[in-house]
Amino acid sequence: MNNISEYQVFELTGNKKTKSGDQVEKWITPQIADMQKKMQQWDWSKPFELEMPDKPIATQFDDVLKKNGLPDKLPELVKVFLYSSSKLTDFIKGSFLEQYGLIVSTKAKVVLEQFNIGKHKFYPIILNQKNIDYDDYYFFKSLTNANEYIDIKKSSFYLQDGYFNKDTKRPVTFASYEEIETFRLKNTGNNIYIFAEKIFLNENFPDYDYFTINEFGINDIFISPNLADGLKMLTGINLKNIKAF
């Protein structure tokens, strides 16, 4: 397959009862867990001593996961807490981890590992729902990005003045990524965006069953028909057909 429309877009369903749609309410680090225990045992007739970590936990994760980070292990999280209204699904929406990957169940991990998901790792984490701990969950990070495999000549694009001003939409053609980069350099500061109308992948594409594209106005996870079939019995996700690009 080299037409992106033959794939499906992967979305997390989340929690319809929260404003953000997140299932995750909060998380705690070892430092926070130690502080909570210390507060429970503290003699409050004395000043409370608080030790702050060198870096916030989100910063610690960003240091090791940003760009193509795939570390042997992650900074320690004691557990991730779900809202009481959140269902315990196979794919979990929310938390700062979502910008880097997915929180998945063991069942989802087993399915994903049967397919071509490229360079990846699963890191064990603990989820807490309604005061019950579940140790059969993982943070999944994959490096399967397909930006470099877009067939520029075969794909079609358009220009737009401003990100949302569709009235200025007009077609444009490029022969290569080099032409695109040259165009972008010449138009730096002009508020002109390149969007994809239709995307094709070139013959070097490794036939990933799971991959991302974050270029030309696209920022999605794509799933092959085979993987879509493997995921159909799992919860917490929605797969939709591609209407554009």
C-alpha cells in the first residue's frame, strides 16, 4: 500500500465525563509518595521540612523522551490515577505522557507486538482506578514516523495564508523535499502554510502497521487494515477512515 487513504486514523476515545476528555486525573512520583507518608507521620507542632526534587517529573520525562529518545528505563512513577468516572480501557487518554506515546494494557501490548510497529519500547507502569492498583499496563513509545517516506511528486499539496484561512487555499506542486524547504526559507515570516491534499508513501516505506505523520497539517497516528482488524476487540480507541489526504 502506498496511498495513505488505505489506512485508518487512530484516536483515543477518553472519558466523555471530563472537560478535557482525559481519563487520567493525576500521577505521583516517589518523592511525592514519600512526602505524603512523611506528612501522615509528622509532629505538626514542629515546622514541616519539604525537600523539592531537582527537576519536575514532566521535565525529567521530556529529557529522555523528546525527539527520538527511547531510553532503557523511564524516570520512576509510583502510579497513575484515573478519574473515578473513567473506565479501565485498553488504551488510556490523558497525562503528560500522551505527547510522547500511549498508555496501553497488556492485552493491547500483545496485539501490537504481532505487527510491524518499528522501533519501540514498552515501559511498565501502575494504574490506579477507584483505589485499586493495576500493574498490567505499559507506556508505549514508537519511533515509526513516516514523514521521510512521503512521495512528494505523487502527493498533492496546497498553500494557505494563515493556518485557518481556507479562503486563501490554492494548489501548488513540488518535486522534492528540497524544493519544499527552499520555498519555506524564501517565505519565512510570510505566514504561508503548506497543507497536504492527498498523500502517497514512496516505495521505501517499510510497510509499518502503526506510524505517525506530523507534517503538512497532519498530526495523526495511522493504522493498517490488518492492525485495525487486530485492535477491533480492544477498548478505548476509535478508528476512522481518512476523508482527506
